[in-house]
Amino acid sequence: MQYSQTVGVQTYHFKDLKDVLAKATPSRSGDYLAGVAAQTNAERMAAKMCLADIPLSQFLQELVIPYESDEVSRLIIDTHDAAAFSAISHLTVGGLRNWLLSDAADTETLTCVAPGITPEMAAAVSKLMRNQDLILVARKCRVVTAFRDTIGLKGRMSTRLQPNHPTDDPRGIAASIVDGLLYGSGDAVIGINPATDSIPALTDLYHLVDEVISEYGIPTQSCVLTHVTNQIQVMERGAPVDLVFQSIAGTEKANQSFGINLEILREAREAALSLKRGTAGDNVMYFETGQGTALSANAHFGVDQQTCEARAYAIARRYAPLLSNTVVGFIGPEYLYNGKQIIRAGLEDHFCGKLLGVPIGCDVCYTNHADADQDDMDNLMTLLGAAEVTFIMGIPGADDIMLNYQSTSFHDALYLRNVLGLKPAPEFEQWLSAMNISDSTGRVRPVTPTHRLLKSLPGKLQAA
């Protein structure tokens, strides 16, 4: 279906719904690279005006990627909740924006409506919103999940303790884990990006982290971020797998480039559930996404990168993860050129994920060849904290020495919790107090050489 919008004396024409969505997107390098971006600010504004008047029901009739050729499109349509959608089915995209910003759209109502919102609807309304709008609505959304602790409760922000090492050295990993725990980090997950895909080496990493968690009774979960098929293999060999990880994207073709499909994710989830390792809940999946993923795989089909990103959240929603996060600036300036574009993308992703009912966090990060710096990350991190982001990363010194990009540190999480009055997951908060890591106010105590975490590492780690 073709669309048009007259502004003053000029009429702008858009060939279909995905063209309107692309042209209405705030400026970013990836969409210019793909050849789908608006060529002028006037064309972008015309597209926004056109988009605002499109009924939400149109997104169920006109798919940006055909139902017949894409399993993500089929998932979106086949799992759409018509009853939940009925509360907003009469609205246009602009009407949805106004409703979301109103007091009528409270936390309970947004939770009920979430299954009726498609990713394209969420992406569309985000394109009409200012940054403060994205923050306000995301803050009203509440997505709570659990495995060994409870993630996403109001007034709380969790962290992924990320003890990466370029050679998977157990001593380096152990040092980073202890460092992070003493800073109060790790309640979302202790998650390692491994340097190898060797099944025996991966199995050793699972046992290493599991020994730490078991020795100290830490109410958290572990994850080794290798390919999902590797994780199925290590589960078959009896490894202590808590969360199953996989990077996902918003099109079937992009996921094929990762070597996955929906059936593989279903199989992995069922395998993890069969282990029954959770004590507080059974959310066993962990997904990562990022704007530009489908474009980098030449699998975007003319859909703008932010809409493709939102479509990935349909997959996450389907498999009920404990955690999901956008690695917002990791791919590079070809997709998000500078700090301004990274900040906007992070807020969009967080808003869309929360609106769709996905427990979404953010790796607030950038590559060293992007036009961005740590001040930009401080800004995004603080804005996401105000929006009550589910979790952020905790990396020693904010410098990922394994993946070679800049992220957020253990200290950054303390800053956010201090300034915004946020707390870790309740079970983890109690553990920090019991371990004398935090005081009665929740503040992290100074570390002494006699602290238990420094004196009595598990046997395998002492030997390392």
C-alpha cells in the first residue's frame, strides 16, 4: 500500500509501510548505509506525520517482511493476542503515543496490553517520541523474571558480572568475579564470553563459576555465552548450565547467519528447563541483540535497523528469558555513528523491549573507532537508570579486554544505585549484607584483606 503526506506545497510519497517506518526514523548511519533513510529533515518529518495517522490495525494486515517467507513474521502474527490488542485497536500510531503518555496507561494496564502490541507497532510509536517520552513510558512498564533471584522489580537495577579473559585463564576470571562481587555486582548473571568453542574448555568454565556460586551460596546464575548448539552439547554431558544464551536478530535470514532458528531455541530451552536448577523461578534463557545486526548480515529486506531490532524482541518474548539486552554500540559507527545516535538507539531499544513485555537491559557500550566517549555512555547509562533499566554490564574498568570495546564498570553500577536510589535484586541484596559486602544502608563496604571472598576461594581456584 502506498502512502503520501503533504507538507506545505510539497507532497511526499512512500511506497509502502516499511518505507514510512524507515523514513520516519531519527537519523542514523546504518539506515543511510542501507539506502532506506530520509534524505532530508523535511522528508523525515513528513514521514512522521504520515506514520502518526496510520491505524495500528494496519500493522496486522501489511507486514514489513512477508508471512510466507520469514518465520519471525509468522511468529509475530501467529502469537498475536487479539484480546489484549482490543483495548488499543481503535488507535492510530499517534493515538497510541498519546495514550502511552497518559495516566490511563499505568503499569497494570501496560502489562495487560503488551501481548497485543507487535514489534512493528512498538517501533512505529517510538519514532514519534522524544527521549523523555521513551524514558517515561519505559519506567511505567514492569517485567519481572526469576531463576535464583528476582529480576526487574520496581526500584531495582541488576548487573551482569562479565569476567571475560582473552585466554580463558581461570585465575583472571576468578579475580574478576571476586572483584565484581565485592562491588555488589553480579545479581543478573555471572556471564563469560569464552575465548574458545572447545566443549571440554566450555565445560570447565561452567564448573568454575558453579563452584563459586555453590561455595558462597550466591543467589545468582551463571552463563557461558557460546553458541546455543554448544550449550546443548555441554548439557548432554552433564555440565551445570543455568542460563542458555544466544544472540538473536529480527529476520529469519539474519538468524540463519547465526546458525539458529526458532526450533533450535525451543530445543535448548526445553533442555535447560529439564535440569531444574532454578530456585526462585524457571526463566532459563538469555538473549542479546543490537541495532544493525540484520543489515550486517545483508538480511534486512529494506526494513530500517530499529524496526528489525524490535522484531528480535518477538523471539525473546516467545521464549520467556530471564534476561535480554541490546548491545547498543558494539557493532560500530557504520550503524550508529556517534554518541547521539547510540544514546537514542539505547533508549528506543529499552522502550520497545519493555513495551513488548521483554525483560530488557542494555550493554551501554561503544567501539573505539566511533565518534563517542565515556561521557556519552555516562549520559545513556543515567537516562536508562531513570527509565529503570532491568540491568547493565559490570566489567573491570569498563574495558572488555576480550571483546575490545568500552562498556560499563562495577563502579558505574554503584553510581547509578547511589544517585537514583536503586537496589540490586532482593535475594542478592540480602546476600551482600550477610557477606559483609554492604552495610545496612546498602552501601558497599571498604574491602579488607581478611574478607572471606579473598581468604577462602574454592579449591579449584586456589589451585589455579
